[in-house]
Amino acid sequence: MSTKYYPLLAISTLAFCLPLATDTMAQTPGPGSTRSPATATDTAPMEKSGPGMTDHRDKSGALSKDKGATMPVTSQSFVTQAATTDMAEIELGQLAMKNSQDAAVKKFAEQMVKDHTATSAKLKTIAAKDNLTLPTALDSEHAAVKSKLSGLKGKDFDQAYGMEMAKGHEKAVALFESASQNTAVTGELKQFAASTLPKLREHKEMAHDLHSKEGA
């Protein structure tokens, strides 16, 4: 009686094994394939550069992606930004000496005009030697700041001026630090950036103190 069930058992076993065999064949690479079964379908697409993505290499030379990274400073870009900063500090300082009623603000502004007039003269001499172009007017960002401050008086002016000085000197210190370390900046210009940094850092501390004092 039991021998009548053997064919059914064999058919069931065969039916169970066929899907396994089919799966194994599907995962086995064909002739000439260089992909292994384990990686045939698991390879992630390579990341591509897109808008706002800048390639950088770390200290080991490995390529990395930094979204929104800024371009490295060059001699011309440094001269343009540094000269614009000098002009802004001079013009805003002169404005502060007229619009402020605070003795501390006036003293700070006077110091900015004096120091940035001196650095501006040095920068012009170096730029002339290196045939670099200097801006003749404020850029749109600094022009907008000057326009805004021109309409303020007294405490309102002092608060806004202190805030702008703190922000501006943060940017200036970062710019000069970058130029003093960047190989794309020429020798004398790099030396100028390095020698100016201590005074700019002093300005930054003074600006933050002023900003804090004015309660902005």
C-alpha cells in the first residue's frame, strides 16, 4: 500500500527544488561577467557633481564634496575684497562721526578711518606693482549698508553700526587669514595680509565690544 505514494513524494520534492535552482541560476554571472552574485544588484550609483557642489581634496588628497563651498582666494580677488573693505570702513566711519552722538562710537569710527586709510595706501602700492585692478566704488552689499545707516541717527544708528562692524570684521579677518595662507596669492600681497591680521583681529574685538555695549 505504501509504495503507491512514492511517485507523489518524488514529484513534490522536485517541485520544491526547482525554484531554488532557478534562483541560483539567476544569481550566477554569465560568461565574461566581472560581477559577483553578491554585488550584481547591490552596487550604488556614483555620486555626480551638480550645481553648488565643489570638489575639494583633504590633507590626504582624497576627493570630497562640499556643498556651497567658496572658491579659493586669488591675488585679484583678495585685492578687490580688501580694497572694498577699506573703502567701506572709511566711508561708514566718516558717517558714524556725523550721525552718532555716542563718544565711544565716534572714537571707534575715528580709529577705523585712520587704520583703514593706512592699509588702503599700502594695498594700492602693492596692487600697482602686481598690475592688479582696484575697485573705484563700493560693491552693492556695502552700498546697501551705507544707504541703510545714512537714514539712521542717535541710538538707532549706534546699534546698527555696531552690528555691521562686528559682521564686517568677522569677514575681513577670515579673508586675510585665507590670503595669508593661500599659495595663489603672490608673495608681497601674502605678506601684507599676514602683517595686517593682528590689527584686524584687534578691530574685530573692538567691534564686538561696541556691538555688545550698544545692546543691538
